[in-house]
Amino acid sequence: MAGTVVIGAGMGAMAAAARLAVAGRRVTVYERTETHGGAVRRHERDGFGFDTGPGLLHLPAVWRDLFVKTGREPLEKCVETVQVEPAVRHVFADGTSVALPGGSRAGTVDALDAALGAGAGERWSDLLVRAREVWDATRRPLLEEPLTDAVDRAPLGRDPYPAPRRGLLRRRATTLTGVARAELRDPRLVALLESHALAHGLDPRRAPASAVVLAYLEQTFGTWYVRGGLRALADAVYERCRERGVEFRFGTAVSRVVVEDGRAVGVELADGTRVAADAVVCGTGDPRVCAGDAEAPGGPGRATGRLTVLLALRGRRPKGTAHRTVVHTAGPGGTTRTVTVLRPDDPTLVPDGEHESAVLSVVVPPHRAGARRPADRAEAMDWTAPEWAAVDWTAPGAAERCADAALAVADAAGLGLGGRLLWREVRTPVDTERETGAPGGAVPAPVLAGAGGAFLRAANRTPTAGLYRAGGWAHPGGGPAHAGMSGALVAGLIVEGDDWRGSR
């Protein structure tokens, strides 16, 4: 047998590679950059360490399952996972703040009542009861079953969110913002719900009502941190792949998939070399690589990117500091902007106990060379404006203005980071594009039901026989957990056959 070729060494691609190797496949991974992990990377300087991609983990069971299925050592023997408590602290535009516990609905109700007034917790809890119905309806088709060209997408295009009954009628909101405003009423609760969409790069004004499931997942299954940063998880998955015999070729770009008589028979490398394969797994966000089969990044309302600001701070981390703080600010037209601040209590990320590392992140437009650049600090963070399909993030001052705005928002919320700053580094969608290949540095979001299927991703099995997709730009979408699921789905299709519908 020619073996299986995996394009890219991102998290979903490596998850597929490890499972395929355990199933007896000879697997070779071709990665155009010099390292593994895709967007899950680490930046180090002067004894400080920072996650430059996602910094927190949801649904860690996905990765526990991978380690159980691919070897004797469980995940906990390879990395240390810690549940974040409190899960998050929110600071709203009016100055109100609330710390929400992880995995405790009663604790969340009490916290919201205390911070926002009696009844706030009950309204939030009632909404999450309906969100559970979305989870129950979509868990299997969206997370546990592969998406192929043969699957009827029509049922997935129908939004399963059950609108509350008002009198004799159900008044159905079609977007997450519509749900929030109709059912939560308090603008702070509205901002809280919308922030779950924004955290995944989704515009809550366009995301379907089913996006309430994102809030349900976080509150039900908790939020987790990997000691040493999420890069430590990427390192552990890479080592598991190597232990199972997966071969990695770094610094080796694939230019295209070779297709003969409607079947993928190998790949062509950038230097013109052809490599034969009996199956090809496309794990890249670059749609040009897979013969036009990979779905272009984006979706309704435009693709979004991330701007992150890495902060090296003097002084120890204050006692009682929340690991994650979400600061809400009012945007144009009633929209919400958020700045997320991650401040892990992790001694491996600082040179000593008298310093702290922090990461600010904001949703921004993707990159396009020559696009209109931000005019001022406030505009730099306004990714919702219709004329802003993209920004030239290489334009002089564009990145620094946005970083200044984000830091100002954090400090206005009382975080006091600017006065402790030793140095900072700013990363834009240009860096994401260079590291992942996704055009414009766009960041994929998880799949959602509803909106006529507009929030689905590319199928795991393509119309081309022998060509499969894994990773954030494939079903079931972006984020470490969803990428890991995509790897499991692709491995199942290749090992069990194209009619495989997932393990039960």
C-alpha cells in the first residue's frame, strides 16, 4: 500500500494521523512550516511564555478519548489539565462585574442575581434549559457523525432552538442577538450571551439562534487550562503520533492533491516531487491545496481574525485574579465589542514569581493587502462595519492602534495592566495566515445548525474518492475540541469505509 498522506500538522490533522497509525496505516504528514500544532503555538521571550492561539480548552474528553484510543498512557499522564475556577469574570459596559463558576448552574444563578438583580439568574437558566434541547438535537449529527457529500444537509439547516411560548404562540427569533434581546432583556445579559459567539469569531447578529449551545457547553462541561499553555497539548499529541510511527516532514509544502480518474492518488510537493497515497487527508486552511475542494474560509457575515497582545508585566499576579476576564464595551448600532484577557496562574510562563504574563485578544477583520486601514484607535476595533471586509494589518500603525485600544479597554475596567508593562508584542491575522495558511488569517468557528446550513463547514469526505478533510475548516469546525473531533471522524471514514456513520 502507498500509505496515507496528511497535509498539515494542525491539531485535527495530527488527531487523524495518530488514529490512523494505530489502525495499522502508514502515515506521513507534510507540514509547510517548521513546527506542528497549526494555530496552537507558543511565543517565548526573556523567560516569559504565551499561547499565541487558543489559550483554554473546552470538552477535554475529546483529547482524553484520543489518548485512550492511541496508547496506554492517558492524557493526564502526558499533560496536566486544570479546571478554571471561576470559569470567567465579566466586566460590563456600565461597570458591573460578575464572576461565574464553572459547571454549576445554581452557582451561576446566584452570581447573576447578586450582580445584576433578582431574576437575572432565572432568565439565564431558563435560556440554557432551551439550549440543552439544541445540544440534544445536534450533538450526534454535528459532533459525532461525519459530514460527507452524501449526507442530506437540509435537516442541519433547520434551527432546533425552541422559542419560548408567549400566550398561544411561539415567537421565534432567528439570530442569537434576537434571542438575547427577546428573552434576556437586561443589556448585560444580552452582552453575556453575545460574548459566547464573539469568542468564536461569530457575529451574534448573524449567528443562528442555535448558537445558544455555545453558552450551554461552557457552563455544563467547564473550562480547562493545560499547564504550560495549550501548546503543551499540541506537543503531547505530536509525541503520541511519533510513538505510533507517524512520519513528519517539516518545511515541506504540498502544492496540490493529485487526482486521477476521480480519485486522489497522491500529492505533489512544492518542488515538483510526487508522492503516491491510497488516501489523502487535507488538514490545511488553504483552499488552493486540495484542488479547490476545501471550503473557502468565511461564512455569512464575513470571516474574522484575531489580534492578540502579549504582555510581559512586572510584579506578581495579584491574589484572586481571574484566569479569564471578558471586558464588554458598547459598539456602534447597539453591537457589543469584547476584549478577552487571559492571566494564567502558571509559574512555567514567567521568569520568576515577581512577574506575570497576560494575553489580550480581540476579534478583528481578516487581512488583505491594500485594504483601507484603521483611522484611529476606536475604529481599529470596529470589525462590524459593513465596509470592513478586511484590513491591511501590515499598514503602518494599524496593529499598534488596535493594541492600544484593547489595552485601554482593559485598564478602563480596572485591570491595571498598562502601568506594569515591561514590553508587549502584537500579533495580527498576518501572523495567523503565515502559520496556518488560512487566507487573511481567518479563524474558523464551530459548526452550528440552522440558517439553511450556512454555518456548516466542508464535508469530511469530499466528492473526490480517497480525499478527506480534517481540522478547523472541516466539519465540525474550529477550536481545539472540534478539530480533534474532525480527526476522529476522518480516521473512522478511512478505516471503516465511507459508509461509516460514527461510533455509537
